[in-house]
Amino acid sequence: MKRSQARVSLPKDLYFHPTFGEAEVEAVSEVIRSGRTTQFSSSKIEEFEKAFAEYVGAKEAVAVNSGTAALHTLLAACGVGPGDEVIVPAFTFIGTVGPVLQQGARPVFADIDPASFCMTAADAAKKITPRTKAIMPVDIFGHPADLDPLRELAKKHDIYFLEDGCQAHGSEYKGMKVGGLADATCYSFQESKSLATAEGGMITTNDPKLAALCREVRHQGETEWGQIDRLGYNYRMTALQAALGIVQLGKLDQAIQQRRKIAGIYEKALGDLKGLALPKEKPYAKSIFHVYSMLLPNELSPKRDAIVQALRRELVPAGIYYPNPLYTSPLFKDDPGPFNCPTTEDVTSRIFGLQTYQSMPLDIAEKIGIITRDILAQYL
């Protein structure tokens, strides 16, 4: 198939979305008809929590209204506050780090592995100080961080080991789903995710006491009616979101399978382009390929943005995930550093990615692969 033929068949309003069907419509309609829309009147939230905990292999799950709320709730429950430091990857979305700042703590940025794009235990170890309260790796693009060395590092220093799994629903580490392998793991159910409730989030843990603290924080810090033991927030999930989540959870394995098929199509289309580094799974990992991010060769770093724009002109759903080390954002202008994250700085200068939404038909993925290959071949 020639590039022009592939382009003609791509819709001009190309847009991918959650795989909602009649089952989701009926589930939400049932909640609306019942009039029971919150965790105070509906059992849907608890039902979703129990099902999700079982799916990831955790004892407890606490539903909230976004992935960012999940991270903030967890940090608050762990007692992170002013004067504390939390080690986070320099390569991540602001949603990982904003909650650290909300708690008045300082994010300390660690460097990443150049292949998985995840925080390394080796660099995290260099960043630990007496003020370190937690290590919080991110399973970026659905590829798990190397959790065992990070867990041992946290144990050695008697600090919390928290996992940002917001892009990693169903990802596996050494044959086990992430979600019960850290002190706690956080998820997002925003519409771009493999499991979507429009917005929403979840905290999973094997620690009942930590789960109870998260539930307090989620609901205004209240332990019983009129008794407020701590500062909390209104981070409660609605029954409408939970109803969506219950149905979506039943489709999650299918969604992951579709994303992995799309990743395989991209790999087949682009695999022999010289100098292009495609995403690879580490031996310990099963990725869900939330995004198919790849690295251009060093000499094309100055042309990265132009290449992405060329792809977009051909209707390819390409983007830069993420364009800069997070610490270069104006938000952190008063942080003196030093940051010392050379791999992150290299990766962010060369990375770009393709969407892998589970709603993407495989024939469209094939055409995206053809167009992407054709354009990249002009540069490589």
C-alpha cells in the first residue's frame, strides 16, 4: 500500500476513545434510575473496589475521583509533609509530582533507565537524604519499573515504597500484576487509559491500616460523623464512575491485548529503520503499551519536533511524551537542584510516540505504521 492510499483511508477527524458500549450505558442508566449516586447511598463503589483489588492481587482498594487524587490521598495518608522529600522520576507527567508539592514536601528527581524510561534504583540511591520519606517510581507508558531493587532500597532506609501505576492497569512484573507489589499503588481511570471511567482513580495496598487512612483522607478526614481526625479532601468516586469501572474491568484484558497488538503492528512497520530505537520490554516486564514511545538517533534530535509535525499533517496521532525533564518547568525555578539526570535530558530531546488506544482498529494501526515509516525514512 502506498502512502497516499493509506492517507486517504484515514478519517480527517481521527479520534480514539474509550471502548464504551451498551453495557456501560445500561450500568450508568441503572445508577441514574436508582437515584443512588454516591458512596453514601450506593454499593457500586465498594463493588468496584473489591473487584479491582482482586484483579491486581491486592488485599485493599480505595476508589477516588482521579489518579492525581489517588497519589495525593496516599501521600497524605503516609504523613508526607513540609520538610520531607519524595524521590520521583524526572521523566513523568506533572500528576506524579504535583501531589508532593500539595503536601508541602520537596520532589527530588531521579534519573531513568534509557530503555524502559523508568526510575532506576541506582540513581534513586544517590538522591536519598535524612529527609527522604518515600520513593515513588512510575510505571511509565505501562512498562513496570524494576520494582525489586527499589523495594530493597526503601526497606534499607525504612521509607515508604509507593508506586505510580496510573498508566499500568494490568501490567506485570515477574509474572505478577502490579498493584500489590509496593506499599501502595495508584491508578488513573482518565479516558485515555485502558480502563476508563471518564475520570477516576484507585489506590491498592496490602496494608489495611494504610487503606483505612486513605479512606479518611478521601472523605474530609472524617472517621465517624462529626469527628475529623486529620485534614482530608472530597476525593470520593461517584457511583456513576464506579458503574463504568465495573463493566470496563471486565474488558480490561481485551483492551490490553488490543494495545499489544497495535504495538506489534508498529514494531513490524518500523523495526528495520536504522537508528530508530523502538520500545522493548525488559525480561521482567509485561507492558500494556499505554503509549508507543520511541527514540530518534541523536543527530535527529534538533528535528524531532518537525518530524512530529510532519506526522500530524498526515493525520498520524503522534505526540511528544514528554518533551522536557519535569524539573525544567517554571514551577521548579526556585528548586536549587542539583538534578543530575543526563539520561532524562537525552531521552526528552529525542522521544516521540504513537497512540495505542484500544478503540483503534487494527487496519488503521497498520496504515499509521505505513505513513510513519514513510515519513521517518525521509530523515533516517
